[in-house]
Amino acid sequence: MNASANPSRINVSHDLAALGIASQNLVPNNRNLDARPLFQAALDYAGQNGIGRVIADRGACCFLTPRAPDRYMSIEQDSLRCVSPRLPATAESVGSPTAAHPAAGPGTAG
């Protein structure tokens, strides 16, 4: 998708820089890239601009820093819906069990 002034979706792997949401796109499978602020910026932008889909290219995204002590992400907009497969939490793929399953609560893996 080419980034436009009024997209129907945001692909965080291609559109963040082009839309001015962030200085770089979220490149999957880069363990040194903190996906959390990039993904959160896309969610915030989508909510403010009536965009109902935020997608990413296939691959691993590492949420290295929490947004708050009890969560990695905050989805505040009623118009946004998170649809993703349930993935197992492992020390290799995520920093903590709550990163893969934030709704499960601290110290649980879902």
C-alpha cells in the first residue's frame, strides 16, 4: 500500500515514516528494535484519524519497553480492534509472559 493522506489501514512495516507517524518503520525480526513505541504511535494515529486497521508484515516484533508498569500497549479507541493469533509466551520470543498476553495479567502466560 502506498501511504496516502487518508489511508483505510496502516501497515506499521511500511507506512509509519511516509505518514509522519514515526521516523522509521517497524521492521519485523529485528530483536534490537523496540516495536512498542512504533506500534503505539500507529494505534494512536489510527484512533485520531478514524483508521480501523493497523497491520504489520509477518515476523517477530519485540516489545522491549512497557508503556506503563502494568501494560505494554494501550488501545483506547472503540473503533480499533485487535485481531491476532494467540502465540505462546516464551523467554526467547518475548521479554516477559505479559508481553505476549497482556490481558492475562502479571506473572501469567495466558
